[in-house]
Amino acid sequence: MPSIPTAPGTVPIEPAPAPPASGFRKIIHIDMDAFYASVEQRDDPALRGRPVAVGGSSARGVVAAASYEARRFGVRSAMPSTRAARLCPDLVFVPPRFEVYRTVSRQIHAIFRDYTALIEPLSLDEAYLDVTADDRGIGSATRIAERIRQRIRAETGLTASAGVSYNKFLAKLASDHNKPDGLCVIRPGEGAAFVARLPVARFHGVGPRGVERMAALGVATGADLRAIPLESLRTHFGAQADYLYRAARGIDLRQVEANRPRKSVGAERTFASDIGSGPALREALGEIVDIVWNRIEQAGVQGRTVTLKLRSADFHTLTRARSLPRAVADAGEFGQVGRDLLDALLPLRQPVRLMGLTLSALEVAAAPGDAAAAPGDAAPAGQGTLPF
Ligand SMILES: [Mg+2]
């Protein structure tokens, strides 16, 4: 059989955003509801309706995800398990099953790919989709989001919330707005007013320390943030200032970046008082290991290089790294490499004020964001007028 010659120009290319004729992009943020906890309740009927925390219950354990029943008691992800158990005495702890979560993640990504090739995963259960080109000719971004939600429910037995808007910042706020099992649309022209009412703690990228620093400036809501001049934001928030300045106005210039390579996953901690003794440093390291490993699991990545960072009381920074010939296998090995790096530095000449641990040389362990994802047929130009 004669082979069909491939015409130049039909070679699959990296998905590139089609220019929006309307000037607005159509972005959907999809976020599974209480993901790990919902998977556990789906697979074990005895857990349904009960407060569930995915994570270890030991003294060093951290809650990776909490069911909505547990959240009513104030249980949150990243909370120490001991504190969660105090808040909710009937809390059921379930060990995580990341293989199952990765399988569900692959299922939802397969659904996403039916609607767009422009998918940017944030974690196993969250992603931005740019549907400006409307590859399937569905006619509205809101309708695409509803179809995706229906299919996720039908194909996985789980619920997802969706936010639809004209940039990533607003789409993520929107998906959070009607959780669980909700849909929220922020149309062009509505972004600034939506943002003005919100507490800044809801802004993506503003963590507990950012909230504290804003409170010190008298900033509690988007409207408060909008009143702060750019120069002042730059003084207080450095590199994040421009993002915050735009966010307060409902503007976000970031594109949906398909297959964005993540370089590292890590965490660092500044101590309330400087630490110098070996046992105290090892204990602090153990806590950081748990936090970082939780993030690694959520990101669905594997990596070979472990880097320990210590900053002494006089702001001198030491880093030590070790690369394994293959990916770090589990939290135990990650912690062991970290401890070996620490032990090689002991005894310290100076106590330290900050400790950090990072995993790098990453590969994506799960299929989400799979580089082999078909970019799909080139979107016809001029479909940027897709209604919301
Ligand atoms: Mg989620």
C-alpha cells in the first residue's frame, strides 16, 4: 500500500493559543471537590456522610484532604493530624492511595483533551483549560464547562466545580465560588466588581503570610488592595506586586501554559527562634519532609535531586544537594537523604533561622500534561467570539 506523503505544514506543532477575535480568552478552571477524600468515600460506602481525613493520624501526620463533613469542624488540608483530631473527635483517618488518585487524574485529563489541547495542570485534580478556539464547535465556554462536569460525574462517579472567565485568576476564583459541584461564570466587565468584594485570602498566590502582611497595611478585600498604589505594592510584595496590582482589577496577563515544566517542589520554614542542636534540627526537618512530600504527591511528580538549605542567624545561606541515580521512591527515602545532608553539616557553627528542603530534576509521574497529548486539529481562526 503506498504511503501517503505528509504535506509540509501538517506536522503536529505545540498547541498555541488562537488569537481571540473578541479580545477576550475563554478560560475554564476545573477543580475536583475534596478530591482525595471524595475518592475514598466513593470507594468505601462506610465512609460516606462521615468526616474523613486522608493522611496519617500519627503525631507527625498531616491532613492531605478533608471531606466536607470534616471541614464543618474546621479540619483543613495541610493541618497537623493531631490538631484535626482535636477539632473533630469522630474524624476517620484514611491512608492516601495515590495510585487511585492518579488514575482518576488520567481519566479527567482524557475528558479535558476532548475539548482542548491547551491544558495546564495545577495538581492531580485541578487544571486550567483555554477553550477560546472551541475545537468541538460547542458554542459557549459555559456549555463546555457543563459538559466536562457531567462527563466527570458519569465517568468517575465524582463531582468537580468549574469556573469560567476570561483569565486564569478569575476562572480560579469562580470555581471556588460555588463549591462543591458548582459552576460560576465571570463575564467580561464583571471581573473587577467580583474581585472587589472578596477577601484577599481567596486570591491564588496569597498565602497566610501574605494575608498577614496585607492586614498590616489595612488590606482585607480586593477593594482595599485596589486602593494601594503600585509603588507601595512593590515595596511590600516585591516580585508579586504587579500580579497583585492587576488581580485587584480583575486583570491577569498569564497564558494557559500547556505542559509547563515544573522545575522543583519544596518548602522552607523560618523558626520562631533560632535552632542549633542536632536533634531539634532533625525534628524540624521531619516536619518539612512531610509537607514537601505531600506537595510532591499532589503535583504527581517524581524527582532525583534533594537539596537542603539552611540559613544561619547572620543570614549566611548553606545549600547541600544529592542526586540519586533514579527517582526518590517515597517519603522515607526523601527524609533519609535530607537527614544525611543535614548530618554531614553537623555540628553547626551558628544556629539557623530557616530550613528548606526541595526535590528537583523532576519528571511528571502521572499522565496529566502528557507530552504525547495530541494537539488536535488546528483550530479555525476567528472563532474567538465564542460566547461565555
Ligand atoms: Mg480540588
